[in-house]
Amino acid sequence: MTERKARAKSAPKVGQGPAPQKKPRNNYFATLMSTPEGRELRRQWSTKPRNKPGRPKGVPDGYRKADIEPIRDKAKKEAEKVVQIMSDKFEIEDVFAQEALQTAVEVMRTPGETRERLSAARLVLDWTKAKPAAKSEVTIGKAEEFLASLIEDDGPEA
């Protein structure tokens, strides 16, 4: 077989280079790393300890501190009202228990981690709602009744 001829190409634009659509690379850090002084400066920047890195403590993902504070204030006021109603309805006299409930309700009402909100909800339910009777007691009671009925049935025959 014979080799194919190369495709005919248009003449390059004068002064524009081979690819005029590409922007030249002007990455600051790439040019900085080309000299020993620049590498040393970059090393100093990388190893310098940060003053306060990341979000402030207690601020959930997606919020700024200034954005979350009014939401927390509103949740705190709602929590006070809710706990007052709960303490009247369920006769919670202990001041510390009321404070813990208020904090839990506040955590439930503010946006944040789902795990924290669920544990707060569990705490509120533990303090306000009675737990249902265990099913094992009912099962044992039925089993005992069944055995007693068997003994009563076998008693006159023996």
C-alpha cells in the first residue's frame, strides 16, 4: 500500500501562534515555583499556622455565623415557650431537667447535624412520654397462662 498524503492545512495566522483560541498559562504559583526564592516563599506560606481555620465552632455547614445567630435566637424563644408548656403538662419540677429540655428543644429546632437533632428528640421523648410496656412481659404472661391451663387440664386425670 502507498502512504496517504498529509491533509492540506490553512496557513497559520500571523502573530497568533499555533492555537490562538488557547489562553497562555499565567498561573501565579507555577511561575513562583520556578525560582528558589519563590519555592522558599511558598514553603513558608504552606507551613505557617492558621489563626482561625474553617467555620467557627458550632456553625453548621452552609451557614455563616451572622446568618445562624438570628435563627438560634428565634429557636431559643420557641424552646422556652415549649418547655413551659411541657413542664405544666407533665409536671416537671426540676430546674435542671427543664434547662436540659429547653436545650434539647433548641437543638431540635435549629438546622444542623441530623444525628444531633435525633438524639435531642430522643431526650425530649424520654422525659415527656412514657415508654410502652415490653412485649416480653406479655409473651411470658401468655406462656405462663398456657402452662397453667395445661396443668389444670392434666390435674384431674392424674
